Amino acid sequence: MTVANAQTFIKRGLIDSELRARLNRASDSGEIQKILEEENMGFTPGEFDEAFHHALTDCQTTDAANQTKEFKGWWDLLFQTF
């Protein structure tokens, strides 16, 4: 598990609706981790936070920053349901 995996997840998750749909259908956080591992994107919550802050500083427009923040909001909400 690495920050690089979390960065890959954020980049891919922003454009891959199929991946987001699979994660939305997961029945628990263990299944979410399993999906991420299957996609070679395992990471810890701390690694995700670090990757998120890095992605946010890389944004060159307000729209890109807002999209990244919305993605994090979706991710946080996904885990709040469990």
C-alpha cells in the first residue's frame, strides 16, 4: 500500500465511472479494499489523505480543485455508510 496507489486511485476515480459504481455497490469497507487490491490500488486512509492534498495542490483551475474536493466528499461519504 502506498501514497502512489492512492494518487492513482484519485486520478482514475475522477474519470472512471465503472470503478466508482463498483465501489458504490460494495457491501462493506472490506469489500471496498478488496476491489482496490484487485485493481492494484490498495492504500490506507492516511495515504489517501496525503494523496488528496497532493492532488489538490496540483490543480491548476478552480474547477479541477472543486472536482477533486467533490471526489473526496464522495469517498468520505462512502465510508460513512459503513
